[in-house]
Amino acid sequence: MAASPSARVQEARDRIAVRLRALRQDAGLTGQQLAERLAWQGSKVSRIQSGRSHPSDEDIRAWCHACDADDEAADLIVAARQAQQMYTEWRRVQRAGLRGVQQARRPLYERTKVMRVYCSNVIPGMLQTRAYATELLSRIARFSGTPDDSAAAAEARLERSQIIRRSGRQFLILIEEGALRRQIGAPDVMAEQLGYLLQVATLSSVTLGIVPAHSGPLWPLETFTIFDGEQVAVELLTAAVTITTPSEVGQYLAAHEELSAGAAHGPGALRLIAQAVSALA
């Protein structure tokens, strides 16, 4: 089984730590001697070289200078920034509310021509109705302890979602059947949401697949979106992970393809959605 997204992030951070530790060792310095040169606490050196603390650009420059390895600093800073950008804590970006989070991704959505989406737990954001999105975002705000601007955030999500109606784009969307039956909001909210799902399934830009609960080809995975086969956004409970390494992007493309092969499309997908609607009665 492939490593989890959070494990991949830690692996990237660990690689930075290993390189910094090697520079210290090549300079013939102990951790304490390096700390004294930098006027740092010894614990800071220990945290950085063990991967428990992520170094700033200035930390890396100072470390390399102290180890007579200034020429290593630029590459290490780039690698460290890439590792840091892979992992975005929801707690940090949601401090001012959820509306900004919806708006931040709009440029990425706007420039993407082929978007592959897999959602295992709820209806994907770009296919949500206003009422469903407001209820879901309100629950997220409540759980996270962040300001509840769910109505404004839902509006921003709907504005961003208009891209599915534009020509020249393709959206390959997979939803686990269980997400159709997970009630978000009152029954009328779910009925409206499922009815809207039936509508958007007929759009020429959308290819909708429902992964049957009883015969899915893989186990339910974390929710992910692939942008033009170049970048993957993975959603975890506490953070969003961005993956750009070609081999890892390839794994998500392969997973999406296999899930799609085992999903119901066309009339079969519409039938599963209709059954979920009937179950609300």
C-alpha cells in the first residue's frame, strides 16, 4: 500500500533534515558545537536535524554558513519551501473564516482544463447546491472552531463552480455511493442536492461516476482532485496536501482510472442517485 499523503510530507521534511545533519557531520561539528556557532539553543539544532521542526530560509542560510557550505543553501531552501508548501493546515488558513479558502483556489480552478475528482464522503464542492454547501461548511466551521461565514463561503464556492458550465473543459467526477446517502442538512436539502446532481450529470463537460458501495474496485480513499494530470490536492481532516511529484501524481491518476472502471456511469449512475432520493422519503 502506498504511503499516506501526510507520510509523504514528513518524508520530504525528513530529507531536508538528513541533508542538514550531513552538512554538520561533514564540517566535523557536534550538534552542540553547531548550536554555539549559531548562538542557538542545542534543542533547536536537535529538532531541525531530526525533522521535528521545519527550518526557515534564514535558519538554512545560517546553518550552511556555519558549516562552510554556503553553496548548498539555495538548493536546500528551495527543497524546504517545496516540502512546506505540500502541507497546508486548515487551522491556519481558516482563521478568518472559510470564504477565503474557497476564493484562494479559484485561479487554479480557472486555468485547469481537465479536472479529475474523487469524493468518498460528501458531494464534491463543485456539484453542491447553496443549501448543502452552507450546511456542510457550517459544520466544518463549528468543528474547527473558526468563524462561521458559511453563507458567504457557500456563495464563493458556487461562484467558483460555474466553471463546469464553460466550454473547453472536462470534469471526470467520481463519488462513492455512501456520499449520496450521508444526510447533510434536512431531507429537503438532500433532496434538492441529489436532484441537482441528476441535472449536472447531463452536462457535456461532466462525466459522473458513482462507485457502488457493494462492489467498488478499491477501498474508499481520501478525497482528492487532480488538476490537468500535473498536481493533486488531497483533503485530510486537519490539512490539505499538495502533490506534484510525477510518480505520485501517476498513482492518483491510476487510482482514479481504476475507480472509474468499476463505477456506474450514465443510466446506472442516475439510477443510484434516484435510489438515494427515494430513500429520503
